[in-house]
Amino acid sequence: MVAKKRITVSDILIYTFLTVFTLTIVLPIYYVVVTSLSTYEEYIKTNGLILFPKRISLEGYTSFLSNPAVLKAYVNTAFITVVGTLINMVLTILMAYPLSRKDLPGKKFLTIFILIPMVLSGGLIPTYFVVKTTGLVNSIWSMIIPSAIWSHNLIIMKSFFTTIDESFIEAGKLDGANEWYILIKIILPLSKAVIATLTLFYGVGHWNEYYAALYYITDSSKDPLQVILRSILAASMNSEASAELAVNSHSMKMASVVLSALPIMVVYPFLQKYFAQGVLLGGIKG
């Protein structure tokens, strides 16, 4: 007979903490979704405390999507996210692999050179002048090229590559494989966890792009979703907004939050199984 595990005070405290912590994450998300599906009248009657909408309304979503700038912003953000993440991953892999090899000349110097930007930033004004000199100002590429490689992600990728058993590489070299073949056919298939993890890091970063657009973009047609979202939210809170916008302001604000976060929430479950593994293994060796 299997003895029952005795529940201790520490177990109760841990479960209580985890329950409270979970609720602090789940409840705000639930509130945002419920409010986005509620009418303005119900919002007023309940003083903003809606547990479940009595009548499902899509007014907030239609008001948000009816803005002509929203669709263009979605296209811009999708381009920045897909193309930017692809460039990030290609460059990160191509730089991390040689840095993970023991026989790379100047490896120590290059590693220190990469670590410096993690501690010391060049600053906003010098970065702006670099972007301006290279002709990227008011270009959608200004939100992609300056952040082509993130030092932190590069270190994670490089650290993960060093954990791969050297016997795989030696076996490939004995069969006459060159470095490109080893990287593509041996290293990358063994690195699915860290690749998925860093893809998520880069993708979320590009999807939430905001400050680069404020600094470098002057043409509103090139603004990403977060900038348009901020302008819409600011307009909805303006007392001089139109009556229609004022009526739908609360549900529209919540609907805009849901629609802006939805793509990441849809993609994340497919990468979740690799996420913890990739971060953990990437930090085993430096």
C-alpha cells in the first residue's frame, strides 16, 4: 500500500503563492478579453467590473479594424517580424557557430568585442547618426538592420553550440564534410530547441517594435502596429474625440490589445516545448 504524502505548511505556502501568482496573470488577460466583447452600456452599469458579458458585442473590434491605418500597420509589422527575424537568425547562427569552435583565431577578442555592447550602449544620438548616414531614416529597414544581431541571443546560441558533442563534428570531418555541411546537416538539426527559443525572442521583439519607429520614421504609412495602436488609444481618451469613438472607447481599447497580442499568443504554444530547454541548455557553458 502506497503511503499518502503528508502536506506540510511549506507545501501550502508554495501552492498558495503559485495560485495567487497565476491569478495575477490570468485575471488581467480575462478582463481584457471580456471587456473587449462587452457593450459600452454594460461597462457603465457594472462600473467597469465585468465578470462575463451578458451580450457579446464586436463593436470594439469593428471600430479598431475600420481604421484604415490599422491594416497597413499590420502589414508593416508582419514584414518587420518575418524578414527581421529571418535576418536575425541567419546572422546569429553564422556568427555563433565559428565562435563556438575552439580553433577560431582571435576567439577571445571577438567574444569580448561582442560582450561590450551588452554593458555599454552607444547611445541614442550616435545610433541615430549611424542610421541617418547609412540612408535608413524613414525606411522600414531602419527597424530591422540596426538590430540585426542581439548580443545576448548570440551568446546563448554560441553557448548552446559548445554543448554539442565534438564527436559529431569529427565524424563529419572524417567523412570529408566541410564546415557548411557540418553546420547545416549536423549542428542545426541538433539545435532545434535554441533555434525555436531565439526565433521567439527575436519575433516578439520585432512584433513589439515601437521606439525605433518613433526615432527613425516620419512617414505614417510606414508605422508599425504598436505606434498606430498608441495613437488610437490616445485618440480614444481625448475628450474631443467623436461621439462614436467615445462610445466604443473602452471596448475598442481592449479589442486593440487583444488583436495586437493575438499573433504571438497563437505562435507561442507551438514553440513552448522548446522554450525552457533552449534557454537552459544555452546557459550551461559560456
